Amino acid sequence: MRCTSKIGVSSVTSAFSTRVCRNPLNTRLLSAVSQPKLQNNGKPKTGILMLNMGGPKTTDKVGEYLHRIMTDRDMMQLPMQSRLGPWIARRRTPEVQKKYEEIGGGSPILKWTNLQGELLCKQLDRLSPETAPHKHYVAFRYVDPLTEEALQQIEEDGIEHTVIFSQYPQYSCATTGSSFNAIYNYYKTREIPKNMKLSVIDRWPTHPLLAKTFAEKIKGELKEFPGDVRDNVHILFSAHSLPLKAVNRGDTYPSEVAATVHMVMQELNYCNPYHLVWQSKVGPLEWLGPLTDAALKDYVKQGKKHFILVPIAFVNEHIETLHEMDIEYCDELAKEVH
């Protein structure tokens, strides 16, 4: 996906999006599809529990999705949250439903997570036959399939080793931490199966393959600009913002996002000017800044006209990339500042 506006804004899709054939990581994963299947008729031995926020598959699920977000004190802390949270969710539901309608009627995040999980397990079956067969389990925090449902399925399948794999490259108490608390709460009232081993991958912000994948995608987007402006294209790394209250409590998310940006630019040999900006602020509290939309407006006022937006904290397509970046920034904002 590439969207180009009149002010030269282009959006790099999430680097792991499996619909981008030029993505080097996807090429590696897709190569597993052509590998012969292992002849193993037994039950799955290793489970990959893929943690993520999730997104409503249809617009009628938006209200329930927002309700769970607004009442989760790991995600945000509101005064009188048990009352205020549901009220905010109800108030925002029509607006958010409209956004999902504009991207096709629902979030594609389940589709992409399932495909990523299937390809991951095929590759693991080939690379690690001693732990095969592998099976992925989608564990969303706020929509089906919920984390608790995935854990129950793992137990029913008799999995021997479960790898808890966060789909957030950078750790935050509000995202990965919330999913981990859901797992903890699930096992507060029951025993972990004695025959099951648990492993955790809770963050991977500086993994070399992550940096190389983003860098290769950015290189491809830079080539789309005319040669006489290419060196002046500004790379804007945009990540989901976080309330400053959470940052001041010691959340490592901002520094881990910055570490990912550093690794990517190192891979690119610092070829272009770059900036870290933050998107998706909600509510009146102070959040990390500068905000992506405000930063774009300011840069245009300074005479800068060519940008690449990189969703540096996302691993697949969802509302923040398909609507906020593609529509609100690359389309509506581009027309506003032109």
C-alpha cells in the first residue's frame, strides 16, 4: 500500500503486513509455504500465544470493544472509571463505527494475525522439528478471540510448551502489560497444567530483522520520490502515543520506540532527516508529543513538503494505519495544508 498526497506524503504500511510482497520478512515467511508439510499426525506440541489488542471484525462489535478498553485500568486510568469508562465508550461508538465503515466495515487485524501465525508455525516446523508440530493461538485483549479463550484452547489441546509472544515490538504496561495481567488473572483461580512449560517474548524493539525489514521498506518508498528531492524527504516514525502519567511512572515504551528508530536509521546509514512523532491521543490528559498531525502541519509551514510516514510500533494493518494514517493524514490533512 502506498498513498501519495499533493504535498508528497507517502505512508509505509506496517512492515510485517503480509500483503506487501516487497517486505523482506514476508518473503522469508512466505517461503515456508512452499516447504513440504511435516508428516506428523499427532497433536500440536508447541503453542505460540500471539498477544495483541485486537479490533472489532464488524461495526456492531465496536461498542463492546471500546467498553473493554475504557474499563481496563492497565490501558488508562480514569476517575470513577467504572462509570466514566462505559459513558465514554458509548459516546465514542458512533464516531469509531464510521471510521471502521470507511476501511471496509471492520478491522482486518484478526485476518493478518492468523496468516502471520500460520506462516510462523510452518517456518518453525521446518527450522525446529524437535518442537513440532507448532500451533498459533490468537489472544486479543478486547475482542474475540480473547486471551482467556486462547488459554483455555491451549489447555484443551494439551500443549507441552507455550511461547507467550507479544505482537507489540516495544513493551508498555498499557499494552503488553495488560495482556500479561489477563494471563495472570486467568491462572489466579486455576493451576497451570503441570505438563506445560511457559516461555515469554515480551518485547523485541532492537531485533536486527525488525530494523532491516523497516529499512528495506523505507528504501523502496524513497525510490518513489524524484531524484532531485529524494535526499530531502523527511522520515516520520509514528507510534501510538501514551499518557505522560504512565511515562512518569517509568513505562519503558518511549525509550524502546526510540531504540527501534535508532536501529532502523542505523540500517539506513542516516540517509535522510527523520523525526519521532506520536499518534492516536485520546482524551484531555497530556500525552507524548509531538503529535503526528500537528508535526506534519508545522513541517509544512517550515517549507518541508516530502514525507514518509512509518508506523514503527505496529506489525500489521488496523484502524491506526488504514484510517488514521491513510485517510486522516495522507488524504484529509494533505488537502488541508496544501
